[in-house]
Amino acid sequence: MDLALTETQEEFKKVAEDFVKAEVPAHQMTQWYKNKQTYQPQLVKKAAEIGWLGMMLPEAYGGSDVSTMDCAVVFEELGRGPVPGPLFTSGILSAQMIFEACTEEQRKALLPPLCSGASIVIPAIADKAAYWGPEAVETRLSKTAGGYIMNGTKRFVFDAQAATSFLCAARSEEGKVVFLLVDAKSPGITITPHVGFFISVAEVRFDKVVVAPTNLLGSSGASWATLETALDKSLPILSAYQVGATQEVFDMTCEYTRARVVFGQPIGRFQRVQDHCVDISINLDMARWATYETIWRLESGMPARAAVHEAKAVASDGYYHGTNYAHMVWAGPGTDYGHPMMAHSVLAHTLYQYLGTPGHHKRLMMDALYPRA
Amino acid sequence: MDFNVSADPPHVVEFRKEVAAWVAEQIKGHEHLRWSASWSTREDDEEYKFRRGLAEKLGAKGWLFPLFPKKYGGAELTVDHQMVLETELFKYGLNLSHTFYTLARIVAPVLIRWGTDEQKAEFLPPITQAEICVWQVLTEPHGGSDIANCQTKAIRDGDHYVVNGQKVMVGHHLPPDFLWTLVCTNPQGKRHENLAWLHIPANLPGITIQHMNLMMGIKNAVFFDNVRVPAKYLIGGENNGWKVASTHMELEHGGDGRIAVDPLIERVVEYCRSTHIDGKPIIEDPRVRDLIAEMTIELNTLRRFNQLIYWRRFAKKPHPYGGPQQRYYQRMLRLRNGERLQAIMGADALEQNLSVHEVIDFEYAVRTGPGQLHGGGTLDTDRLIFARRLGLGRPTTEKAPETD
């Protein structure tokens, strides 16, 4: 048993920490979130230079070939920003899905530009917000003489505005869920940002978009099971990102209890206020250690499917509830869109449902532990 | 990062084989007495005799406190050896700290930290070799969580302390050999500086013990009536009782860590698989599955917190609030799980089942939800300590007391 980070991981962490300080200072980050300008191309460029795009991929495809834990340490620090942009969507989830689903030829064509930042591949999976899973894939692929025509509307596509292409799930004429890449500039695609209490999400409409058969991932479009394999490796990275974000909320809230004076004393002397901080800390550490243990299971080759779902559920719950408890401490000032709390608050609500709500992942965890008859 | 508690380095590979064979031999014929993960409050002579016997055999080999020096009843082994012992015992639902009903897991490390060489030599071996049973007796009728407001007086009289007072809600159903306690040596003295810690032989004249039948099981009131305690039983020196108490409480309040798994969920799943409604096992019911999911996640979280604290303790990486965090979480979890059990199985969760160990008895789990919210200090003191360790509203953070 050794629950410490390795020396390499400490170094990775430091690099990411310095990156966040230099490139994503709180005042700047807050403005981006406030103005809904969360796609910042310069961040993607710099991240690619450091090797953070596709970092878990083998070097042969342009990746950095680092372990899941090494990668998680970086994303945890990025979450402290919280650094916006497609570092997870393109650099982790799409990268892993292409790696899992594609032929060798496709990997060689698709992954190096993804790792260099030349292409940004954004997953566009579900058509329905109320559910996550193959059942929520409704976009249709109709066969034509030369290929396919794609029709449908993907909603709440995270980082849609950064996309050079979309990694879409669609239904074949046989009703099977298949995956394909669609150039974001294809005629018939309309991207409309969603407006509301969330961030970085847009509706992507595919109106008679022409798709070549070679755009299917792999020889026949892979399957939902392939996505699940990619998610096993990707979701813990998203969990780590949320752990970092919750850590930031916790740290700034504890600091506020020392600085903010009302009724003649720092608010941290009030036991009710202390209780909120205790609750944030529990949410934070629940998420952190569930995430780390999951990654250890993955890296040790142990069964990890249930743990992956548990960590996603706990990390999304943790960021969401941690942020809500922080609002109890921050009160009025924390509700200003010009305050870092609001960036965290909208992001926590967005990530709560992104790739499945905590409740959904808890059910998937149960199915992995105790399969239904 | 490595969460594996059985990843043996080369120097313990043979040791695991030895321990596995030895434990299997001891368990033979007693397989039905699994689980000692918690404090037991039941009168069950067979279980008590078995576990006490096992503890004595472990103690004779120095295995109950494997890290301690041999002269104090330990075996001078490494943490890796200790983890072998823990994991092999856990195969039978047992663990080192709770092999039998004594507070040795806390008392022995506190003696190591605060005892004089003479005291360690005299007091430790009987404790570490499981020859005696020690109770902690701290709570007083009026003090509650405020144990520094100690009314039990110990006034020096030559080579003795004369002890008068009362402690409540302590111990269990079988008598102690020693009482490990905090007393006030100077009623006029300054708070925290007027206390002493005594290791009192329980058979001294003037000590009376009365059972109290409480929600969480049998506990006791202990009365001291002009009890003359030889001064050699003073631990940590004159008026230093609060520092000794701080070490003690850090270990009691979650700071000791553990690498065991709570067995409750296993039995809940078994119940849900074997209980049918309308021809279908209730484990298929989505509502039941959601409840089990919450229980699973929270028990997993507790296991991870315990493991983390265990690792930090032995890797010498002290953490300011791991202890109070674990303790607060653990108690709230028990409370929530009690309700979940009722939500899953209705009145079956309220019926006592004496055929299983109490840590896996649903009724015990439900009843001790509210019943164990306060032992050793209320939830609110947990959060108070937590807040100090976080430095909320303060310029500095409080460090965790030394435990080893």
C-alpha cells in the first residue's frame, strides 16, 4: 500500500499548477465563464505543446503515453482553474474512442492531428437530455448510393464551439448505434449555443449532412460497448478534473471564512459556517479517493467498471454539492457572475449531467456489481 | 498509487504463509464466530471466550502489537508484517484492534508515547499480550463531551492519589482489569492544566461498577469512593493529563485507521436476493437497488478513509483533519444506513437476530445509528475539532496530536 503520488506525478502536478496560475488566473477565467467565451484557442495550443492532448495515447500516434494516474494528476490541477476548453472532450474522450474503435489506418490519420491540436474532435452522443445511454441516440443514418445522409439534433454538446469535427453516435437503418466522424464545416450543420444555467454547451443540428462510409469508426462504426471501453479510461479523468475543481472551491471558501468579518468576528468562528466547510471537505475527499482507487484498479488490471461509475457519480455529486455548500458560506458575493464561485457553480451543474447523472451512474455501478436477471 | 493491502514485499512472503496456516488452525471449529470489526455489547460467552483466547495466542507471539519492541510484548516486526496479520485475520472477519473487548489498541500506543520506561515495562506486556482488559472511563454525568471539565478528583496523599467521583456510559458487559481515566488533581487549577491521567487497577477498594442498559448495549457507571491509587499509576506526569488525553482522543476519534471492510452490505445483498415479492427477488427492484447503491458508495468511502488514515499513520504523514472527518462521516453514515435498512426490508430491519454477530445484525445496525452518534464526544465536537484543524476563522491551523 502506498497512497502517495510518485515523483513524476508531483512534477506533472507542478507543471499543471504553474500553467493554471499563468494562463488561467481567476479574474480572467471568471470573465470567460461570465461572457460564455470558454473556448480559448490559445489554451489548446499551449496544452498541445506541453503534450496534454491525447496524453494517454501511445507516442506512435502523437500521444505522451502516460499512465491514467499521471494524466489524472494533470487534470486535477486543470480542474482547479477550472481550465475551460476541449482538453477532456477532444484530448481524452475522443482520443480514447478513436483509439479503441478505429482501424490502424484511421488511428494514424486521425490521432496525430488531434494530439497536435490541429483537429479538435468533440463527442456528440446523446439526442436527449433526460437520459444517457444508447437509448438516447436518435440521430439517423440513411444509406445512399455513395454513403449516408445524417439527420438529427444533438443537444448539450459540451465544447461544441471548439469542434473541427464531431464524433457522433447515430442509428443505422438496422437500428444499431454506430459512431462516425463528421467535419464540423459540413453543409447542413448548425451549432446553436444553449442559453441557461450551464456552460460550454450547444445544440448541434445535422440536417441532411452527407457522410462518406470511410467516416465510420472502424470497419463498421463500432458499438456502444466500444464507447464504454473508452469511457472506462476517460471518466476517471473527468472525475479527477471535478476533484480539482472541488478542491479549489474548498480552499477559497476556507480562506473566505478567515477574511470575511461580520457580527464582529471572522465568519469561520461561527459553527454553522464551519459545518458547511466540513460538508465540502467530505464531498471533496469522497470524490478524491473514489477516483484514485478507481484509477489504481484500472492500472492494476482489476475489474473496474463498477468503480468507474462510482467515481463519476461521487465526483459529480461532490462538485455539485460542494459548490452548493460553498454558496451557503459565500452568500451574496458568491452569486455575482463576476465572482469565481459562479464559474464553479455553472460548471458543477453542467458536469453533474454531462455523460450521465450521478443517479444514472449509481445504477450502472449496481448493474456491474449485481447484474439484473 | 497502490491501494493493495496484500501486495507483499519479499520479506513477508514467507510470513504470510506462516500466518495463514496459524490463523486457519485457530479458527478451526469456530467458523461461525466471524466478525469482530466493531465493539461488541452482547452477552455471548462462547464468542467472548474464543476471541479472548485468540487474542492471548496472538499476544504470546507478539502479533497483537507486531510493531512494538519485544520487551513490551511486541514482535519488532514491520508495517508490512502488520498488514499481513490484519489481512489474514480479516479473511475470518477479525482484525487486530478488536480481537477482544479491550481498549488496548488505544491504551498501548498512548503508554508508548507518555509512559516512563518503568511504566512501559510493567504495564505494557499484560496489555499487549491480551492478559488483561482495559476500559477507558472518561465521560462524567455532568461533563458530557467537555471532558476537561473533569469533576472526578484525585488528590495526592503521600505515595497515593485519593480518587473520588463518577464516570458513566463506559465499558461493556464483562468486568475490566484496569480503568484508564482522566482525573482532576487540582480543583482550583487552570483548565487543561489541572488534570492527570491514571491507569487504575479495577480491583482497588472503593470502586463500584454498575451496569447501565443503553440504546447501544450494556455500558456501566463506575463510582470511585476514596479509592487509594498508588502514584506509580500516574501516566504522563503531574498535571499533564490533557496532553495524554489529546493523544488518546486522536486515536479514539478516527486517527488510528483500519484496513478492514464493513461486512454489512454483504448480508443486505444476501437478504435482497433471498427475499421474494410477487415471485421476484427484491434485489431486482430499482428502488432497492438505488438504496443499496447509496449504502455501497458510503461504505466504500468509509473503507477508503480508514485505509488512508492507516497509511498516513504508519507512513508518518500526519494529516490535520483525517481523524475527525472519518469519525463524523462514519457516524452519519451509520445513521443513514439504518434508515436505508428499514426502507429496504421494513420490520425485518428491527428484529434482533442473535444467531449472527451484532455487526451484521440489521437490528443492531438500525438501533446504533442514533445510539452511536455521541460515544467519545458528540458529532458537534467532531466538527468543532475538524474546524480548528482546518483553521476556519483562525489565522493558524491546529495540528493533529502525536499518536505514535
